Amino acid sequence: MKIGIVTGGGDCPGLNAVIRAVAKTANKRSWETIGILGGYDGLLPPQHYRLLDYNALAGLLVRGGTILGTANRGHFSAKTGHGEVRQLPKELIDETKKGMEALGISALVAVGGDGSLTIAQQMHEAGIPIVGVPKTIDNDLAATTVTFGFDSAVACATDALDRLHTTAESHNRVMVLELMGRYAGWIAIYAGVAGGADVILIPEIPFRYESICAAIQEREKSGKHFTLIAISEGAKPAGGDFVTVGGQQENRESRLGGIGAVVAAEIEKRTGKETRLMVLGHLQRGGSPTFMDRVLCTLFGAKAVELITEGRFGRMVAHNGQFVDSVPLSEAIGRLRTVPLDAGFVHATRSLGICLGD
Ligand code: F6P
């Protein structure tokens, strides 16, 4: 038996750890594992792949990025604009099937986020034996309580806030940290709480400048002459729209980014306080996975191979809050898991007096 593994969408810490876990588990069953190079495109002729034998796996647990390469644009793009679904052409799916046959692959493990797993679902509907593993720093996939990559991204963002804290305090400044996360505020709210941000702005709660400036003034009055603000790239003012980078490209999801600069400029104008911006960007996606992500990736990878063994295709490995389980791919895509407003983090941040901008 020979299986394939493909990594799609934006990279994140832990992809290599999943590749390792899948190939190791498969090796134990005396199966061969083929790594598809450059995302799903690697399945098209002339196929690009590499054998993931025992020797190929050394050092992968801790290595950032993906040794297989990945793509979040091109033929296999299932999302456009602000998350609209695109149906892949039938000919493309037929070519993919042929590519798998040519490689002798009888099942495919697709490691990806919302976009790549939407592709996986379309392939499943077309009869391709496929299982998914939920990857994304954004943590926005429905049907799993956590995706791998999130913990590592939050660790990076928290470290950035810790560093900004000391310089903000030394200069009596407002520091704005723009974080990734697309339309979900998970990274900003987790890192904001862990890094002691005074204001946290997330897409789920449209913000008002009056509220942010009042929080800054309040701190001034109590003798705190600096303020730390964590803002999601997808945050927007009440009645306003997302800030995006560049124009809309065909068959590509809009790139969010730039709201931090808008907010920093407006705060400086309204409060007269010196305000600086930092956009953390792809640092959140680079480097070695945290121990939490290494463990999650290992469990996810092993479970993906179990699903194949049991012939349970069209499913995604998922964490149900207690242990690793699986759900139909269709349940994981199509709706994003955003930060719930009536419980957990939002409730706790409000109790602590952190300003959420509303
Ligand atoms: O989905 C992961 C993510 O890092 C988002 O948080 C961010 O909006 C986007 O990908 C950036 O993508 P790109 O790699 O195209 O800059």
C-alpha cells in the first residue's frame, strides 16, 4: 500500500511534525509514503514528489515550514474574495485522480486550513480517497477545538507583546501590535491576554475609537502613561470595512492587513500620545513548533493513518476538547469558528477591565 501526503495553504509550525507522524505510522504498517511537492499541484503531470522513507524523517519534529512546499494560490484555490467558495473544474479533479493513479497512491492525507480542506471535500465528493488534518495558525476551523500551528503563533505573538511592553513603558507610548488570524480573533485575544494587552481588538467585535481613546485616557489618569494594543488584521470599526493589501486577484482570497496603521494614526491624532505600530506578520508562521503543537501534530498524524486503515475517507482529524477524534470534512469547512462573544475569553477579558473596543 502506498499513501500520499500533501500540505496546502499558508505554512505554519508543525507541518513537518505531521508529515513525520503520518510517514512513521504508515511505515509501521509497512506502507510507503509519498510526499507531494508544492501543494496539490504536485499531483498534476509531471508529478513532483519525494519518498518519505525512514531516513527522510530525521529532524522533522522540530523543523518549521514544510519540507514538501505549499501553495495558497494557483489552480487549486477553492476560496476567493472574503471566503467565497470556488468549485474546482471537473477536468482538474480528473487530472488529480490520474496523477494519484500514476503514482500508485491509494489514499491521500491533506494537511490544510479552510481553503485546502474545502479542496479536499470537493475531491472526496468526486470519489478521491482522502482524509484531512486541520492546520492553521488562525484556529478558525469549525469542528475541532484547536488546529495545530495556533499555539506556536500565539507563543510568538505573546513574546512580541512582552518585548513591546518594556519599550512602551520606557517611552510612555501607545504600542499597536497587528496580528494575523484572518476573520477570527483567536490569536489576538489569546496573545493579548497572555501578554497583558490593555486593549484587544478582534473581528468579532467592531470597535469605536471613542472607546479605545477613553481606555488610554483612563490609564493616563491612573498613572500608567503607556498602553499596549493587540489588534487582529481582520478587526474593523463599527460601520467600517476590512483593510486589505493590494487589489483583488483572480481566484485568490483577499489579503487582510493594514488596519493597525489606520488605528495607530487615529489614536495619535485623537489623544496626542506618541503611537507606534508593529506588524508581526509572517514571524507568526515561521520557526519551530511549541511542545503543544508537536504533541498535537503527532497525534493528528497517527490518527489520519488510522482513518485510512479503517477506510473512513472524507473525514478530518479533530480534537474534541478531550481527545483526538474525527468529523466529516463537510462539518469542518464552510463556516468559520470565531471567538464566541458570550463566554470564555471575552467574558474574562471584560471582567479584568481589558478594553475590547466596543
Ligand atoms: O491563514 C493563515 C494566514 O497566515 C492568515 O492569518 C493571513 O491572513 C494569511 O494567511 C496570509 O497569507 P499569505 O501567506 O498569502 O501572506
